[in-house]
Amino acid sequence: MPNAAVPLEISVQEAQRLAADPRVALVDVREPDERARCSIAGSLHIPMRQIPEQIASLPKDRHLLIYCHHGGRSLRVTQFLRANGFSNVTNVAGGIDAWAEQIEPGMARY
């Protein structure tokens, strides 16, 4: 059951603030070609299609912030992980596109 104190979705500003905490992990679920264009420094990379087979490698003791390009795929991954025993997982609304626009304006966009 998801932790009621952990929101389903947060803004990129909140994600940036939380990501400074070592108990938090940013997880990029985009495809490798997307990640080659731009990425958030220090984030883990597990493409969405690999999440089911990689689920055991995800840390359950960290707050996972899931992101993709615009937030749709990452929301589905967030819901999947919550349904599979991860109570401390949150989607980053707007994905890396919002991050590039609002947090790192010099980041490449696509």
C-alpha cells in the first residue's frame, strides 16, 4: 500500500529540492536514445520496458522520483511500482522537458 504521506506526483522544483537528499534517487525511464540527448546528473537509467525485470535492483529504502520526457510514462511506472510494493515512489510532473525549461534552461530539449 502506498505511503499516504508520499505524493503521487510533484513538480520539477520539488524534485530538484528533494534530489539533494541522499535518501532520494531520480530514475529516468526514457529510452537510451532519449537519454543520450539530455539527462539529469546523477540519475539512474532504467528504460520503462525494463522496469519489470529490473524491479529487484531498485532501492526500496530510498524515495524514488521517476521521470520521462513529459511525465506520462513515468506516471505509469510510478503506479506500477506502487502496485508492486514500492510505497515511497513519486512521479515528476512534466518530466525532463519541464526540468530543462524551469531548472536547467541550457539543457538540450527535444
